[in-house]
Amino acid sequence: MSNILVIFLCLIAGVLLKYYRQVPDNAHVALNTFVIYLAIPALALYYIPELKLDRSLLFPVATGWILFGFSWLFFGLLGHLMGWSRKLTGALILTGGLGNTAFVGFPLIEALYGTEGLKTAVLIDQPGTFFIVSTLGIIVAALYSGGEIKASIIAKKVLYFPPFIGFVIALTMLALDLNFNATTREVFLQLSRTITPVALVSVGLQLKIQLRSSHWGFLGLGLFFKLILSPLLIYFLYAILLKQSGDVMEVCVLEAAMAPMVTAAIVASAYGLKPRFSSLMLSVGIPLSLITVLIWYWMIK
């Protein structure tokens, strides 16, 4: 219960700090940089070398790819049938298909499943969600904005992204059955524990709900897809069709139910794909997902 309270308190703290102007307008940039460059790589380096290689690891890795493919098919087809603008369709694909599996997902999963759940969450995020936004996400953004796709730029973004570097090192050590010494692992553990407070304060600083928006109808569709249809798909595939059970399956379902990814909205905005709508998906989706994820947790338990 205390972990859940920490999540809400940190999120509210970020909102209040911004509201009362106790921090600079771009304070979230510094917090995001800390999480991306230090906390998330440390998390991967601490947990991944401890994993046991078996077939069950394929399910968390595949989760993000399944969801993004589903989003691209769903919104691409619906956008064509309904005559939506390509920019709106692209924004829905990105914000509907990519979940906040790290900044919101890690704290929630740790609160509900502890460190064992985090091991699964890392596999959903590192080779899944974040790798997708750096590759397919850029491709979708370019396609639906009419921009140019450069393979060299995409490759550079992926190869120089700190969480990816940390993941590759950790995966190599797992394959070679190696691990860090106790002191180094303790340093990684302490750094990884900062993800919950720092990431959620950053999210709170970025929340901004626009009451006078023309996008509320599309917002409802986007969040229904992200918070309801996406976890329902993963539950159907894994629990019903493939007869999976246990914490790994449950963490996959809950990570599928997370709010839209902050980075996905940034990519959409950078390519001119309805920036205000993308921001609204985050601002409404993140606090709402804190409730819907707990409902999903209760249902699958």
C-alpha cells in the first residue's frame, strides 16, 4: 500500500510544484535526462544479468511489438475508412500503440509485484517499447507527416540511446553467465530506486489538461484503445489462446494497460502530428491509467 501512496504523492508533487511555480518551466527535462541516462540503464544492469533464459521471456519481449502492430493496423484502417487526416491517424498510432512502460510502468509494477515484476517490466520496455519508438515510431511519424526516413538517423538514435547501451551490456552478460560484483550491483540498485520518485514528479510537471479542445472525441477513442483494448488483446492472446498464467503474464497485461508513452507524444509533436492532441493523450491518460491499471490488476487476480 505504501508503494501505491508514493506513486500518487510524487505525481501530485510534480503538479503542485508546477502550479505554484517552484521550479523552472523546463525542470522536467533535467529529471527525464537523469532517468534516461542513469536510472533506467542501472535498472537493466542490475536485473537482466540475474534472469534465467527460458521460453517465457519471449512473452514480455513480444508484448510491445504486438501492441504497436495492432495500433498501426487498427488506426490505419479506421483512419482510411473515416477519412481522417494523416496527421491525426499518425498521432493515434503512436500514442495508442506505445505505452508508458518505464516512467509510469516501472513504479506501478514494482508496487504491485516487487522486484520480480520489475524484471519482466524491463524486458517489455527495453527490447520492446523504447526500441519500437526509436525505429518503427520514427518511421510512422515520417510516413504520416510526409517527411523523409533516413536509416542512418534511426540507427544513430538507437545505438547512442543510453538505455539501449545498458540493455545490450546486460544482455551480453546474461548470455555469458556473468554478473557484476556486490558493490557495483548495490550502486545500480540504489540508482534504479530513484526511478519511481523522479519519473513521476517529472510526469506531474508535464501534465496539462486543455478543457477547450476540439480533440475530446478522438481522445476518448485513443484512450479506450490504449487502456481497455490493448490489455484485453494481450490477455486474450497470452491467457486464453496460449494458456499462460502467473506473474509474467499478469505484468504483460498491466504494462499493456499503461498510459501513452511520453516519448511517443514527443515524436508525434516533433513531426507535426497533432501536438496538442498528443499532449492531451498524456495529460488525461496518465492519471486515468493509475485507476484503470489497478482495476485490471484486480480483474486478472
